[in-house]
Amino acid sequence: MLSYIVMLVKLIKDTHKLDLKELRQLYNHIRSILPPAVVYQQKPAKCGCKRCKEGGKGHGSYWYAYFTYQNKTHCIYVGKEKREIDPLKELEKKKIRKRRLRDNGRI
Ligand SMILES: [Zn+2]
């Protein structure tokens, strides 16, 4: 444990030796391995019903989670109640659902 902390302190100190280009590379690397930061937002949902089509205020409101991963912004429906999500797990679930719909010929 101690050697790990010593290594971490050295690693942090060593970042001061890097030039701007190297720092940018390190920053991009760290961003690529960190899970994305999630922003939660509550908003009404619009469906295809007459009231929504005519500019009504929609249904809900419902919680959505937004995050950026691999240069793409994602929106995940959370539901009526706010809960913390694991962005990468949710993304994987979304992919599986989409694949299933495609395999069933629905999209
Ligand atoms: Zn509606």
C-alpha cells in the first residue's frame, strides 16, 4: 500500500516535467480510461399523441442522464424517480436492446 502511494506521489510530481503536448496526451489518456461524468436533468417527455403534437407540455416529467463517451453525447432515460446510473453499463444495455430490436426486424 505504501509503495503504491509513493508511486502515485512520484507520478504526480513527474507530470511537472512534461511539456504542454505531453500533458495533453496524458490528459487524453486519463479521460479515455475514466468513466464519463454524468449530468442528470428532469424534463417532460413528448410522445406522438395529439396533445404533444399540438405543442402541449408533454408527459412526466422524467429524469434523463447525459454524458459524453468517445466523443459522442448520450442520453439515457432514467425514469420518474432519480437514481444514479453507471453510464457504461447503461450504454451496454442500450446496445443490447437495440441489437435485439434489429434482430427481431422492428427497426
Ligand atoms: Zn403525448
